Amino acid sequence: MFYRRYTPSQPKEFLQMQTTVGVLGKKGQNVTNTAVTMLKICEQKGANVYGLASSETVSKAKSLAELTETKLDSPVIVGCTYSMIPKHNEPKIEKLEKAALVFSGRDYAHAAEDTHETFARQFQTGKKQAAIAFIKKCEGDFAFLIAESERLIAGRDTIGARPLHYGENASVAVLASERKALWKIGIKHVESFPPGFLGLADKQGFTFVPVKRLEHARPRQTTMETAAEKLQALLELSVRERVAGLKEVAVAFSGGLDSSIIALLAKKCCRGNVFLVHVALKNQPETEHAVRAAEELKLPLCSQTYAEKDVQQVVPSVLEAIEDPDPVKLSIAIPVFWAAEKTAEMNCQIMLAGQGADELFGGYKRYVDEYLNFGRDKTQEAMFKDAAGMYASNLERDWKACNAHNVELRLPFAARKIAEFALSLPLEVKLEPKKDTLRKLVLRQVAKNIGLPLFIADKPKKAVQYTTGVNKALKKLAEQQRLPVGKYVEEIFQRTFAKVISNE
């Protein structure tokens, strides 16, 4: 169903880096084959450039088979796969002075510059110091790996919008954007790289240095009016940075508060075309609401409905993408996966979404319960913990669900400046200590200030797994197998990855 027919103009080649890996041999052994194995397990449709690099050599190829002939002979290797995209955004594997760099990400504050070349120039001397400086100042989403002769250096942005994982055994210390790359080489215990940290790996293993983390500061007193005014300015800047230079951008759209704010600001800030993507099972009431909201915003809507059998068919693919058997994560990831799929079908490779708003502005009902039962301080602590941990609970999942379709997920709420501002706000501008109250109060005020109608601005929060009908469908599928939903998902997960990991 299309609210208005949409004709995309974005070039298909506007794609992103898909996989990054880094390997250090703890015994000084050549790890080229290990790096190739890790890239192979993560190989995706659409990649047409493959790279491997040591501190002395950078090698690129048009296929993984060609790359396997590379003779780097080094105990420290970084690698990546990506697709050709416009010059100023092309992810690169760069040769540095006695080192090599793989950088995946965006510095939105300096979008007109070639982030990777600028970064590479900074690294010609003082690799560790340059990495620390970059993490401190960069306003964007990124992860990077640097291969020196005997050391790996890695970093990740403060929020952790792009996935990066690490692990080690007696033989190697490794990093990768996908868990299965580590699983493939026998590393079972895989951790998420901590956001805002610098990681150093040598023959003794990993050490981590905090650089620019979210901090749990004492809230500053402010009025609702002032808070909403400042938040609006920050959101407009965040959206503007994430749509700058785009001919096309999609917005994952429920018609609720978060996605409607993003959609309206994208319409205001983007010089190109903006369209909305709504997915759900058939006969969900929220679909009618999304159509009405799209009409109010005067933006074209691509609305796709699915059946229970579609849920059953997509579960293995989504589990392979998100690499996690948690049934709640799966029920959220399926709509994200579908929305990214529709975005790709429309020849658009950038999708905005509203993730992060609930953690930062008090969207979950449990915050009210915490407030009523334990008071303000405990609630603030719980909200900070969720905000600081949303990379592992939400953002990595959704990035991977989109990356499976070569769609880059950009999250305006999950910007460092917005997160820092949100954590400085008093609890009273986010929620009230009473049951059955609306939450995210300051965000609702922003919605009204920018002109969203009350049926959107005051719409109660409903989780996507329920509004799309996916949660109910998963439970039904599990019941048909006479299994609890957790066991049903776990069995599919184990079958899926037994096949993936064993696939040569």
C-alpha cells in the first residue's frame, strides 16, 4: 500500500562498509588466513571491494577469492569488505606510516570532508594519541581498527551506534563488526567493545582506556519550556547532519512520537526526498494510525503488511543478522529488518529511526514504577544505566538488521550531544510519579512546538513488537511447536548458526 507513489532517485551504489576485522597473533604467527576466514563467514551480497592490510602493506581485491592469494605474512592484520559509494563517504582501508587503518563510520560535524583521509593524516605520527583525540572530538558514529607491527588499536564512538566485538584465546586477540567472525575461529566468549574507549591488543591480550564515555551527572534544574527549546535545537542539528547531502532518505515510521519527530525534522532539513516506511502484520490498528500521520506530515508512505507465515520464514535470516537468540530482541528486529528491506527495494540506502528516545527521555513504563517504588535517585540511576547500555540492548541489533540489506541506519536521538543533554535533565521534565501517565514529556513538548498534531504528540507509547503484531505471531508459532517462545527461538538460532559456522 502506498499513500503516495514514490519514485526514488538515490543512486544504488550509495552503500556502506559491511564488515571489519582485526587479528593479532599472540605468538607472532602469520594471521592472514585467520583474517580471510573471518571475512568469508561475514561475506554479504553487494560487497565488491575486499581489503587486508598489515603495518607494511595494503591489499585490495574485487573478490574474496582473489584476496585469499594475498601474501602479507604479518602477526597483525586488519581487513574489511565494502561497496563502492560516493567519494566523500567511501569507507577506506588506508596505509599509514608503519601502520594501516580501517575506519567505518561518519563524522557528521565534518561531513563535507573525507573523514577517512583526514583521520589517516592525523595518524601519520602518534597513532594512540591521534585515536584518543579523535574519539574525544568526533561527533558521529564510528569504529576503527589500526594495525601496527606488534599491536592492534581500536576505538568506538561514545554511544556505540555501530557494532564492534572482541575476544581472545591463547593464540589470537581479535575484533570484528560481527560476532560470527569470532565464533568461526573458535572464540566462544565474545564481548561488545565498550563505547567511548580505546582498546589496545598485544601478545598479553586486551587493555581498555576510557576516553569519552557517557557520565552519570547530577541533573541541572530547568523549566519545561527551556528544556524543550534546547532539545529541539539539538534534534534539528542532529537530523540535519544525518541527512546532509542525501538525495534520498527513508524514515522507519510507526506514526508515533519518536518517528514522527524524526520524519518532520527530516522533511525540514533534507534537500532531497524523504519517504516513510511502515511495516506490520495484516489488520493491525497501528497501520491506520501510520497512514493518518503520514497524511498529516504530507510525506509519501510505503506501507507493507505481512502474514504469520512471513514471520516464520524470516526468523532464521533475522537471527543470522542480529546474532542473538533473545526472543524480545528478535521480535523488535523483525520489523526493523523488514523496514530496511523495503528501503533497499526503493533503491535507498539510508534509513533514519527513533531508537534511543525511550532510554534518554523516560519512555519505558518501568521508569514510572521505579519512581513510585524507589524514588528519584534510583530512577535516574536506572535510566542512566539503560542509556549507557543501549548499544548492547538495542543499537547493535538494529544496525545489523539493516546492514543485512546494505542499508545504513542513522539514529538522530543517539547522538552524543543529545545523550549528554538528556542525562542532564531533571526527572520531572521526562515523566510524572503517577501511574497511567504519559512519559517523555519534554519530547512531547518538542513535538507540539514543531507543529505535530495532538493525536501524534500525545499518543501513548506502544512497543513495536506489539504494534506490528510480531510478538503475538512468534508466540503462536512457538505454541504450534509446543515450545515456550524462548526455546523455539533458541532452537532455530542453534540450527542457523550450526549451518553458518560449518559452511566452508
